[in-house]
Amino acid sequence: MQGVFEGFGVIAMVIALGYVIGRRGILDREAQVALSRLVFTVGIPALLFVTLSTADLATVFSAAMIAIGGAVLIAAFAYVVVARLAWRRPVGWSTIGALSSSYVNAGNLGIPIAVYVMGDGSYVAPVMLFQLVILAPLAFAVLDTVSSDGRPSWRTILLRPVANPVTLASLVAVAVAATGYAVPTAVQRPAELVAGLAIPAALLVYGASLHGSPRPGTGGSARDVTLIAVLKLIIQPALAYTAGRFLLDLDADWLLAVTVTAALPTAQNIYVYAVRYQTGVALARDSIFVTTLLSGIPILVIAAFLA
């Protein structure tokens, strides 16, 4: 289990560094917004292209994707139902909440945990691809529509996902992987270099945002954060396990993989997305903090019983 603690420790140290530079004024609020935009438009698309363009699609598009994808969608839908119908949350807020309830930290936490717990980082590939190619484009389409002025046309709505840099990079990368095209070194090396800024920059921005922020759950979002934590850390892994074992008959390794990845905390990317669209920023920040703080418990329990 040492690997689980190491994975969390690396993230905690970078976030702590971000908090220090935020506290010292090196990364103030304006700089945080600017860096978030850089990560969203350049860093994350480059990282997705580098990661997905070499993915084994035969492994990714498997029964494991159905198990984890179904758990992700149900968790997101459950939050939207409660937030919209019971609590009357705005559409933008509900979208960020849905992502916070379902979008797992598969990149900078899922891969090292998969390596340490299961011996192979590729086990997180199905959930990464599902989130990037299906869940994120749906959320961006809603957020782009809500943030636009006036009533957009159907053509504009349909074309917006393609114009989003994260979605576009994911689609291009999947096309490259499907065709087996060898990306020229002159393109691959710069992409790898730029991709290197995505994860640390996102963690630094998130850490800096914690300085001067109110206690998580204040400002009327306590019940949202509580619901998100329950959906993310309990309901989602339970759904993934149930589907994987009783509906899809996954083998022991993949059953462990989908259950552990479903119990991962909310990805730091969600905070970047919230800042980019200027909606649900506090909700995303608090959800990431709470789920990251608590996720070690369900992950250790799952690993102990299923490994």
C-alpha cells in the first residue's frame, strides 16, 4: 500500500508549493486565471494528444469502459437531478457539480496508483478516454451554451465541441491511434514538452487558490460538497464493482482496476474548467479538496479486499 501513499504524497507536495507561492503573492488571483487558461488551451490538449495518440484502443474500448463509464454517468446524472430539481442550482453550477461528482483524477493520481497497486498504468486508460471523449465534450457543450450571449443556433451548438481545444485534441489523438499513424518527431517532441506543464501547473494553480479561500462547504455549498463526496467515493465505486462483477463478469485484475479508479478523487482539471467558464469555482475547489482528503480510505479498503 506504500504506493498509494506515495501517489497522494506527490500531489500534496505540489499543491502545498502552490499554496506557498499563492500566499507570497507570486501567483495572485489574476495570475491564477491566466495560468488556468494556459493549462486549458495549451497544456491539457497537448497532454491528451501525447497520451491518447499511443493508446491501445482494443484495450480501451472494452467491457471495463462500460463498467466505469456507466458508474461515471450515473454519478453525474444523480447530482444533476438533485441539484436542479431539489436545490434549483443554475445550469453552469450543476454542470461543474456533475463533473466534480464523477470525473476521476485518472492522470496525475490514477496512473501512479495503478502502477503501484496493479502493476500497470494502462488500467486507467478506459476511464481516461471515456471522460475525455464523451463526458468532457458533453459538459463543455453545456457550459459553452450557457456562457454565450443570446440564444445560439443548433449549428453553433453542434460545432462548439469541435472548437474546444480539449475536445479537439482528444478526437485528433483517437484518430491517430485508430489509424496507427506515426506522428513525426518534429511534432511529437514539442507536444511532449508542452504536455509537461499541464499537471504541475494545474496543481500549482489549485494550491494557490486555497490561500485566502473560505473553509470548504461555506457559502451555501456544504450539502453540495457532501453529496459530491458520497457520489464520488462511495456510490461510484460501488456501481463500478457491481457492473464489473455481476453484469460484465470482469476478471479479477480488471475488477480491481475499475473499482479503484472509480474511487479516485475529483480531478484538478475540474477547477481549471470552472475558472475557464467562471462558474462553480468554489464548488470545484472544495470538492477536489474534500474528495482528495478522504479518497485514501475507500482506495485502501478496495485494494485490501480485491487485490
